[in-house]
Amino acid sequence: MNLFEELDTLDPSSKLVPPRIETPTPHKVAVLILLKQYVKEKKSSMDTGITMRPQRRRMFCMLMFKLVQEADMTYNELHNLLTTRPYKLDNLMLESFEKAMSEFCGTASIEALFDFAEMQNIDTLLNEDYGVSQFSMVGVYVRRIAVVLERFTFAEMMCMYRNICAYYERGIRALATGPRKLIAGGVLHRADTPPAVTGAEQEQPESSSGESNTLSKWAPKQAKFFINKQSELLDNDESSALSPKELQRKVQEIIQDLPLSTTSYFLGYMNQLRVRDYYNALSALHRALDRSPVRLMSQEKGYQYFCINLAVLHAAFGHRDEALAALRESIMLAQEHGDKRSLNLANTWHCLLRDELPLSYVQRSVADISDADGNMLQNYTLALHFAVKLGTVAGYQPLRLFDLLQHSDHLTNRNNLSNHASEALALRSAVWCAYGRHELSALYAQLLLSVRQRFNSGGSAGLGSALASYAMWLHLQGELRLARVLLHRAREQLPRMPSAECWMISQCHVIIQSGIYRCRWHDAFKACDQLHLLDAAAAMQQRAAIYVAKREFYNARRLLDKLAARSELPFLLRMRIQVLLAYCSLAEGSFSSEAVTLLLRVAEDMSDSQMDYELAMVDMLLAQVLLMLGMPQKAYQAIKRSMDDIHINGGLYERAKTDFVFVRCLLAIKDADARKAQLLKSLDILERAAQSFKQLSAHAKVLDVYVFLAQRFNEYGERGLRNKYAGEFRRYFMEHPIPREYLGGP
């Protein structure tokens, strides 16, 4: 093939492109025969004065819509559809259809096809008195097939008839070997025993099961409907989509029948991404780019961002230069075709990869947006959501972030963008969680879970985020079983990456916290290894927290120093690293200067960012430091200042720990004579703290409370209460033996 012939092959206007009106397939003729039997039955019922039930008419209409829109079926698949719910036909109509197919391919000859293709017969089908309008979807379907059949030559009609007979005989053979036989009136009878199947015939279905049916082809409209449906399911409810293997087989059939279709390659790209087959995903994107003619740029609005998707895929692996090159190509194509939406999206990604985010431009554009800019609404909404995420990570004041979310809600409510509305609810839950308002965060998560059907977000990333955050909150509240149930539900709804990332991270955090509470370090470290694949910085911080709980402060400080040396860390993670460094200093005994300096610096930054809950946690730790420094009054003021926020928004562990520190501060500020009475008054608080630690299986903390009570009552001369709590300590220690080095930790 010379150069000019190769260019003609790739030219969209070439004659090698499949025609706009496809050749009728045997499946389509079988659908018309089924429609003809329905019209006959309805005509006879109207002549006899018997009205067909509305439910029966409605279900047949739904059946026809399904057959018209979806891909061609083999005859046995069509027959199984007609004999199973919800599209099951009544026995009389099913028998008439089987008899018509049997006569069409049996006693009658090719004359049956010529008679069927006559316009008089087609006009009988298109009768509005019987419910089939020529301008409806089914009417257009019938007329398209009739026009093509009318123009067929005798040789083409003969070939068509042979294909129909082969299609029918193959289906009959498959039905005969299946669990159900045809109703009387067809080729096979219930009473008849089918002939023995030879070995060659037994191997034939197995050998052809992996291949596409040569007598059935994907029409462009059917392929478009299938691709749009599966793409929507992969975006919103992956568990309801076809399995990766089955979907890839369908994609290959579409590519074989429609080789210039770009959308089929893009569906293959989405399917390979969910099984993390990045090599073939990249290959599918390149093929989509190679087969993307100019005339499709304005027709397929949902699939015109191949270059941008290619850039995002490169960016995910850190291939910055390749991603920027793909974005420059996308910008050039968008400018060439006047696609403003694609241009803005490519420019946004270009700014992100170059560490330039024009948020002021986004805010100004949102303020000036009007209903006429409908194609820009989605981009602006996504930009606002990204700005909120970036601001949360950077530690901006929440007022500015919720102002952006209010703009997003205004756009989504005004233009009925339900998917973005659900994402906004999930984002509000995440922002409230980051700023310590865990009660509000859990409330928004429950709200999203309760209205998920209205938003049609059965498997969206927002729903996964809500399930993950709410499961984490339930675990912190001591509802361990409910947390496991929610994580199991999230695993079923979102089985694969990237949608599964939220619940996988949440599950790792749940296992790590449980391991720290129960002193099961192996389980906690194993979960850290899994978390490292998803979020390396958070995994290192959690590993350092495990070392602190394990009292291996040298290893903890080594990890924390590595993390603190990084420049690009989220604000909240950076603050928590400083708090863990203060814990290390507190436990090592060098708290006189370093711990206080770290905590005061963190408290100032938290106050500026209005992170009240994290500030309260810092105050609690500061109270412990001041108590050790011999400043009980200052410690009491610090713990009293933090108790409200911790008891409102904190987990069960934090609340119990705060109560424990509060009682210690109360005893420290009292005179020696009044401490015994104060301890007796505070006994309920300490027992409540011990019960909370038991609920979380934090065995070391339960023993710490019993040791504290036994020692204090021993000092005050209360031997009965001393023996009681010493006995509680011994009994609990026998049930849950904890090494001594883990007791008395921070």
C-alpha cells in the first residue's frame, strides 16, 4: 500500500467507512417477526372486543425498547429473554412467535422473506391503532430495515435468508441442549427426545462461545447506547456494570464491527483502568486518539478529552513532561475547533502540573457565570471543589472554603447537577472532619447515605468517601461492629481502584487504631505497609504514632524528622507531626523546653486556621506537660479549656483520656487534706473512663486507671478501695496480659 492509499484508509470520508445505514441482521428480522405477532394478537383481541391488559402492553413496549437499543442476540438468548421475567411472554404469543419462526425457516422458502419485505406488510406493522407509530423509536427501527430490504438484490436477499436460517438453526440447537425445550408448535416438542449430540456438535458451542456471533453485528446506535450505559455504571455504580472480562469481550466485538468507533476504545480504557492494567489502558487511549476524526469532535461530547485523559494518566505516574506534551496537544486541538470547555479543562490541568492554580480566575468566572454558559458549569463546579480540597490541605480558614462551597451549591442547584451535588455533600463532610467538627461531618455523611437514591450515586466516589468517613467515626465512638459493616458495604459498592481508595485508607486507619489500642503491633505495622501504597506520608506518620505508643521513641523521632524535612506536606499532617515530636520529648523527659515550644507553636497555627478540635488536643497534651513541670493551676486551665471541644467532637478514646487528665489536674490543684474527698467525688469519672477504654479494648489504658486509683487510695490510707482496685488490676491483667513497658504511656 502506497502513501496515498494509506491516507485514503485513514480519511473519515473514505468509502471504507461503514455506511450510515447498516445491513439488517437476522436478529433484527426476528424482532420484526415478534412485533408482527404482537400486532396480529392485538388486532384479533380488538376484533373480538377483548382488551389487552395494560401491564402486558407496557411490558411488551419495554421489551421492544430493550431489543431496539441493545446489541444483537443469538436466537437462544432472545428466546431465554422472552421466557424469563420481567419480559416473559404469555404462552399463546410465545407459541405463535415460535411457529412463525419455524415456518419462516422451515416449510417456507425465500419467498417468505420477499413477502415479509414488501411495503404492504411493513405498513401493517406501522399502524397507530395497534400502538406502533411510524414516528416512534420502534417505527423508525422498522422503516430503516424495510428501506434496506427493499433495495436488496436477489443475491443479497438469498444470502440474507441463509443467514436467518443459520441463525435460527444454531439457536434451536443451543436450546435443545439447554434445560428448557421449545413449546409445541416449533421444530422441537416437549414430548420429543432430541437426537443425540455428536462430539463435534458438543465442541462447537464451546469453541464458538469465546467468539462473536458472525450473524449478529453491533449497529452504531446500539453500540452507542451500550457504551454510554456501561460508562455511566463505571462512573457511578461499578458493581452493577459488567465484569471486566465480559465487558472487554463486548468491547472487542464492537471494535470488530465498528473499527472507526473511538468511544469503544475509550470504554476499553475505563475498563482496563479499574483492573489497573495501565499498559493496555495507555494503548487504548492512543488508539482512540488515532481514530478520532475531526467530525466526531462535535458529535461525541462525552469522549472528546482523549488527550487530557492521556495527560492525567501520565501525571498519575509522575511523567510530567509527557503529561505537559499531551496537554499542549489538547490545547491546540481545542483552539482549532473552538471547544472552550475542553480548552479551560486543559488549561486548568496545565496550571496544576506547573504548580500554578489560578483560583482568583475561577472565582471571578463563577461570579460572572450565566445560564448561557451551560457547557462551562461542570468545569467551574469541579474547579471549585478542587479549590476547597486544596484550601483544606493548606489550612485555610473554613469561612473562605464554605464560601466556595456555597457558590458550588448555587451552580448545582440552579442547573440540576445531581452528581456534583452529592460530591459537594461528601466534600462538606470531609471539610468538617478536617476542622474537627466530627459531629457535623458524620451528619453530612448520614445525609448523603440517606438520599443516595435521589442523587443516583449508588457507587460514586462521594458515596465511598461518606461511607469511609462515617465508618471511621463509628470506630472512634466504639461501634466496632457497625464500622465493619459499613466498610464491608463500601467494599461491595466500590470493589476497585480508584473509587475504592477512600474505604481502603479508612480500613487501614481502623486497623492501625485497633492495633495501638490493643498493643497488637504486628497488625498495626501490616496495615501501615498497606497504607503506604495509598498515602506514603500518612503511613509514615501512623508508623511513628505506633512507635510512640510502643515507647520506641528513637525510631519514632527518626521517622518524624524525615517527615518534618519535607516541604510539601498537608497542613494538618504537618501539625500532627509536631504534636508527635512533643510526645517524644514528653516521654523522654526532655520536656522543659522543646515540648513546650513545639506545642505553643502548633497551638498558634491551629488557632489561626480555626481548627478548634486539634487545638483542644494540643491543650490536653500541654496540660500533661504543665502537670509534670509542677504547674497544676496552668495545667487545670488548659485541660478545662479543651474539654468542651473534645467531649463534643472527640472519639471515645480521646474523651476518656481527657477525663483521666482532668481528674489528675483536679487532684493536683487541691490541698493535701482535700485530695481524698476530691478523688472520691471523681471516682465516677475515672470508672467511666475505664469503661470507655474497655469498650475500645485499650487494655493498657484500663490498667493505667486502676494503677492510678490503687496508688492514690494507698497514699490516702483507704485500704479497702486500694485492695478493690488492686484486685481489679490483677483480674484484668490476667485476662489481658500487657507487658509492663507499655503501661503509663502518653
